[in-house]
Amino acid sequence: MTSPTAWVAAAVVLALGLTLTALAVIWHQRQASAEVRSLQERQMERLQADVVKRLTMPVYGLRGARGALAALDGRLTRDAFSAYVESRDLAQEFPGVRGFGFIERVRRQELPAFMAARQVTGITPFRVQTTGDHDTLYVVTQVSPLSRNFAAWGMDEGADPVRRQAIEQAVDTGEVTLSSPVRLVQDPLKGPGFLLLLPVYQGGLDPITPAQRRLALQGLLYAPLVANELLRGLAEPSAELLNLKLSIRMPEGDYLTLLATRDGVLLAGQEASLSQPAGDFMASTVQFSLEGREFRLDTAPTRQAAMQLMGLSGVGVQAGGALLSLLLAVTVYLLAAGRTRAEQMARAMTADLARLAAVASHTTNAVFITDTARRITWVNDGFTRLTGYTADDARGRLPSELLHSELTDDDTVHGLRESMAVGQGSKAELMQRARDGRDYWVDIEIQPLLGRTGALDGFLVIQSDITTRKLAQAQAEEARQSLQDLYDNAPCAYYALDRHGLFLQINALGLQWLGCAADELIGRRSPRDFLTEPGRAVFDEAFPRFMRDGRVSGLEFDLAAPDGSTRRVSLSATAVYDKHGQYVRSRSVMFDITETHRIRQQLHQLALDQEAMLQSDLVGIAKLRERVIVWRNPALERMFGFEPGALLGAPVRRLHIDDTTDDTVGALAYPLLKAGGRFRTQVQMQRQDGSLLWVDLAGVALPGASEVWGNESLWMMVDITQSKAHEARMEHAALHDALTGLPNRLLLADRLRQAIAAAERNGHVFALAYLDLNGFKQINDHQGHDAGDEVLQAVATRLQAGLRASDTVARLGGDEFVVLLTPQQAPAEAQPVLDRLLDALTQPITLANGVTVAVGSSLGLAHYPLDGRTPDALMRHADEAMYAHKRAGRSRALQR
């Protein structure tokens, strides 16, 4: 009959096993969920960092363009701008950037003059493209490469509200600004794009307030970014793991989708906009701002990843636990049913086994005996001392039920069981757990026990506590691993060389630098094999000396790996000798100083460049402290005619014309320098001999100067006297008649506009007289053109002599002259002046060849505002009056 206890025990074991299985499944699901969440967060951090990097890289290109513009003193030409852009590899350095451009601010009323000033002969004319009605336009005047951005050249970016908002934000803040998504003319696919904007202010200034920034604006550097190209490949590393959606907030508050994937497939168009990872299982959202724009990144695990990481996470545990519970219940039932038989077999054990148990009870080791089913039938006192379990606690139980720990190696236990299953002895080291929860190591030996008939009766198990030895071994291994990890992952290369200079040992970083495996180096190659020719010469000289002296430090080499990469390294080493003083090996350490070496070379070159600039023969340079010259270069003293050293300790007032000029320059310059700006002007200064010269003067406060006004500054001076004189000559030639020296048509038009403006303000009137010479053609025909030129010069002299200081006489060409009489209170006031001029013109003129000639004049008169209110109307009326008088045979205008 089967014992009821067996059924009850089997049912309890099955219920307990299923309960533990359910708890294990829940725990496993939570662990899997935490792992998925951690993976998702890492991928989101990578995606966010990648987006930030891709949108930030073009900023460096714009800052480089602003540096190039500063080097050109703000004079940005098409060739210079194109040269800068062509020097950058846009596809590699700035993916998604179609080019770089420059935007200028233009008032609408100045637009015709602006377009005319930018026409270039030989290429497509510059044309402004605008559809808005704003008073202020923001026109793209430079863009390169032009072939890819031609449609944007001349475009008014301010006509579009989105672009204008980004431009005004960049101007007012002075910071790099990213526009909201726009459609770029450079993108044939018409996908979303951005404008990355960087304001540039006049003279390299950095204004403080928005009003100052708008006033000092020179223009904006910008880069058109095509979103599809900028974000290409962004999602590929995580596409199989995550569904993602990258969006940007629009001005109205909605989000525009820039990139979306689902189940590893890149979505496009309406499908991308409708995707909603935020609603999926374990969805996560992160928002971040960049260059003035807000982005949103939504992610969720893909269905495949969720199934792999979550869906099947508990199935194996559930199935295995249920099966194990069932098997354990069956086992308990069988064991309970056969317990009586096992006890009978134990009582029938031989006398030899009893004697063996008596001996085992007195040993210090833990000894216990099991039956053939591995259930404990007897334990000695050593077992109780080691495990804490008494004989009553252990009898009838499996060792694994009492002593198993989660640290117990299941493979070792499986091996022991297999040996016992075939009736063989075995030996192993095993981690077990005592009754008080303490884990300990044992050296376990199992021997089979045979009955009188040779049949297997059970097993004798002897356990020796080896915890202390195991702990010592673990500590030694941990120390060894720590030292090896420190050796391999140190921020420098460690290695050892034998007396032949061959490698004996090298750490992981050294192998990485040399691009070789350890078996390729040890005992086969030397550091000399990886050095350049100069480095080999240094090595050949230094290594024998090192073996003799035992120390070397600070040696620098160029290390060349087999893949062609090079690095600059610094080597230090000490030698190890045996007891007889013979060299055994080196202890060598090698540091990568590539960046330090590069910076050192750059600093050396910078010092040479600075020395060359400071000693320039064209630019005078002075360092001032409290407006006293404390340093100067030789060019400054040569420019102002001083002996070498004469200006040291001299106040800067010695270079100015007078105290007023000195005070004015100081009052304008030093507040600007104190605010961190630069000051530049053109001023007339004085040489030591008293002669005057024009100087282009620029100053900047030196770093580290105190807050005291005008404490320490650097000034650069360029002699522009000749260019000033040339400008004056060119201006005079442009506005005056070359033969007579009288104002020409351009200067007359300017003064006529000024006379009209003054007359409108003050309520005055003025007269305009148009006259030509009678008989001048006959003089040219009979006496020659040289005689005609003499007559014109004499007429010009007589006209100038007969006018007041406020009047103007101009030659329009040929024998035509115009007289502007300003101001007057009444038209009748012009008649005496004109009569005086006509009388002077009728006087005979004696030519250089002795011939006397005479000319007359026909004159037409117009009065402002009676005869017109515009320059054209007045000139036309006077001209018509002159011809009417000429046809009538009169030389004088009739008084109104």
C-alpha cells in the first residue's frame, strides 16, 4: 500500500515549485524590462548627441568664415569668399550643408543703388528676388559654391516670416541661430531644411544691447542645411532596436517630423508624420534645445526587439520551472514511498561500514555516508561543526538540499553526480552554504561503498574546509588582475627590452600604437624598427649608453606604425641588473606627446610670426601704459622721424597735432577699449620736424589689463598720406572741369539740390542762368582749338571774379556755362550780378599769339520756385530761355 504521506509530500512540493516558478518569471520579466529601458536610454543619448553634433559642426565653418572676413577688414569679395568655401571639404566636414553665404541688410528705398553697385561685367547680373513689402530686406549677396546655390543668390530671405524671425533673433542676440524648418531652393526634393545664421558686426565689434547690435550689423553668414542629408544614417545603428521619431517645434507650437523609423524601415512623407512611437510599449520621450530651436525625440522598442528581450524572457523559466516542479514532486513521491526500504537497507549495512563510521566520527574533516539514492544516512561531528547541521537534520536528505548555494558550480555538481550514477569515486572543489548562511569552500572526495556481494550500498563523502586557501588564491588573482589591468590600460606604453634591444614584454596600449600582436614583437622586433631615420640614429647612440648608465629620459621620436600612422613619443627608461651588475632588461615607458609637439611647433611658429609682424617696416606699433609709450617697433620711429629709442617713455601727445586732437582721440577710443571693443580711425598726426601726415590708427586693450581707464593698450599706425592725397586729387578731378577748373555737371547738380533744400527750409528764392558764347566757333575755326581753350579759360576767370562767395559757376561742356545765384530775396536781385558778368564777357581777350578776339554771350534765366521746383525743370527752363534770346538776337535776359 502506498503511504498517504508520499502523496501529501508530492502535492506540497509541486505547489511550492509552481509558486517559486511564478515568482521567478515575474522577477525575470522585471529584469528584462530594466535591461530594455537601459538599452533604450543609451541609444537615445547617442541619437541626441549625434543630432547635436551634426547641427553644431557647420557652426565652426561659419566662425571660420567670420574669421576670414575679419582678416579682410570687413571687405568681403566674391573671390575671397569662394576661396574660403573651396578650402573646406563640405561633404566630409559638414554633411547636409549645401554651401555658405552672406546676407546683407538693405533699405527698400536704397535697393536700386544697392543693385547697381553689385553688377559684375562678364557674368550673370546680380538681381534681388523679393516678394514682401518690408522696408528692410535681407539679401543674399554671396553664396558658394554658386553652381549649387544659384537660385538663392539675390534672394530676400526677409520676405519669408520664418526666415525673418530667425534673422532678427540672430541679430538681436548676437548668437548662432537655427531657423525653423523652411523649404530651401537648393533642395530639388523640397524636403525640410534650415538656415544656420551667424551675425557679423562692423569693425569686429561685439555690441551689448539689441539696439546696438542692429545699428552695428554688417551682415549675416549663413549655411543652408538640407534635413534629409543632414540626418542621413542617423538611425541606422539603432533602427533594428528602436522605433524613433525626431521632430522640431514649429513657431505655431506644432511639431514637424524630420526623421522616423518603424521596425528597421525608414518612413517617409505622411507615414512618417503619422508614426507615434510615444504611444507604443515602453515608449520614451526627450526634449532638447539647440541654437534657439526645440527638438523632440520619441523612441520605443521595435516589435522584434521587444519579442527577443521581453516576449520570451519568462517562457523558458516558466516551462522549466513547471517541469522541474513536476519532476521534483514525482521524485519526492518515489523517495517517500521508498524511504522505508532505504532505512531497512541502511540497518543491514555490514560491520565493516559500522567500523568505518566509528573512525570517521573522530576525524576533523566533515564525513557523511549516503545510500545509493544519495540520501544522507550518517554524519560525523566534523560535518556538524562545518555545516551546522546535526545528524537528525541531515538524515534522509540530499546533500544538495542542505548545502547548495547559488554560488555552487552546477557543472561540478553534475560531474559528481554522473560519477556516482555509475558507482565510481570522484574528487572536486566546491562552494557550499552552511546552516547559518555562510558560504565556504570544500575539497570533496567521494568513494563508493560495496556490500559483501560486491553490490553498491552507498557512498562515503569526505569534505575538507579549504575556504582560507581559496580566499588567499582569490586575493592573489585579484591583485594580479588589477596589476595587469593597470599595466595594459595605462595612458602610456610600457615595455621591456633585452640586451639586444628586442621586446621582452609590452602592454596593450603599446601594441595598439605599433599596430602589431604580441607574438609578432616579443623576441623578434625592436622599437628601432618603428622609428624614422633620425629616430634610429638617436636610438643607436642612446641604447648602449642606457645599458651602461642605467637611465635615460626625455628622448623624443617619431613612431611610425605599419599602417602609415605616426605619432610623436617621449621615452624614459631605467635598467634592471643582476647581482653581478650585468644588464638584464629595461623598464621603459613611452608617452604620446603628438598634440604637445604640435602645439609646441605652433607656438614657435606663432612667436616667429608675431616677431615678423611686430618688426614690420610698413606698420608702426606702440604699446601704451597710461598713454605713455612703453614699447615700440623701429617702423614707428622711422614713420615719425625720431631717432631710435627717442619715443620710449614719451607721452603719445608728441605724435598728435595739438591737445584738442589728443583729447578727442582719447575720449572716443578708451571707453570702447574698456568695453572690450576695438577702435579704428583716420587722423592727421605730426612728425618730429613738424610736417603733417595722415595715419590709419587702430587700437585694442591688451589682455590682463586692469580696469583702470586707459591702463594698457596696443596701437598700430599705417601712413596713408599718399593715399589721402590721391583721394583728394581723384575727388577734385571727378567734380571739376579739367580745362577751366570750374565745377562740372556732377558738382553743379549736387549744389543745385542743396540750394533747393535750403530754399524750402528758409523760404528763399534763387536764380539759375544758362549761357553760351557768341562767336566762339569762329575763333576755333580761324585761330585753332588752342586759342579756343584760352578763350574758355579767360571766360571762366571773368565769371568767377564777378560772383559772390555763395554763388557757383560751372562749365557743362563746349562753350556752355551755368551760374547759380544763391540766396536771394527777390528775382530782381539777380539782374545786377548778371549784367556785371555779361559786361565782363564782352571785353576783348588777348591770346598768347598776340591776336585780340572778342566774344559775346546769350543768357537764359530761371527762378526758383517760379520756373520750377526740381533741378531738371530749372535747367530746362533756363536752357529754353537762353535759346529764345539767342534766336531773338538778345544777349541779356529780360527782367521779370
